[in-house]
Amino acid sequence: MHIKVSSPGIDVKQAEVDQIEKDLEKVARRLSGYNEVEVIVRIKDHSPSAHPSLHVTLELDYGRNHLVAKADDDDSGRAVRAAREDLLRQINDRSRGGHSSFTKGT
């Protein structure tokens, strides 16, 4: 899986990029059957006016699928993990089992 992190105007340390890669390993395991998997992580600062101050967008391309998930939080790690969970839900919705709410029996 190829991951690209974009954060205009925000100083993202290498340790944070490493953590983002670790947080997205769950997506990589779920899509291990695909040769080409690409994730673009965009982190934008909405401060000082907006709260929460960080907006994270994850764009995922695999096979013929293009998925987008967004999350807002003061902590970029929490926002990435929230968006990741939305991506995993979308992946499950597109899988053979159908919509995740049907497969969970709810």
C-alpha cells in the first residue's frame, strides 16, 4: 500500500507520518488481495475560528474503487483513526456480503 501525506501549512513530524502508516495497516490487511492500493492523507488546519481545529481527509483507491472519508478532531491521530473506520465501513459495504448493517443483523 502506498501512502501519501499532504499537510499544507502544518509541520507534520516523521513520527506522526509513521503513526499514520501504522494506523492505516488495518486497511492494508483488509485489501491485501489488491496489487495497487493508494491512500492520500490530507490534513488541514481550521483554526483559529473552527473547533475542532484539524480536518483530515482520506482518499483510497483500490481496484476500480475510489473511497473518501473525512473526520475532524484536535488530534490528527484521532482524526485519521476515525476516518479509517469510515473507510473500513465503506469497504465492507462494497464487499460481497452487502451492506454492513445487513451483515451485522441490525
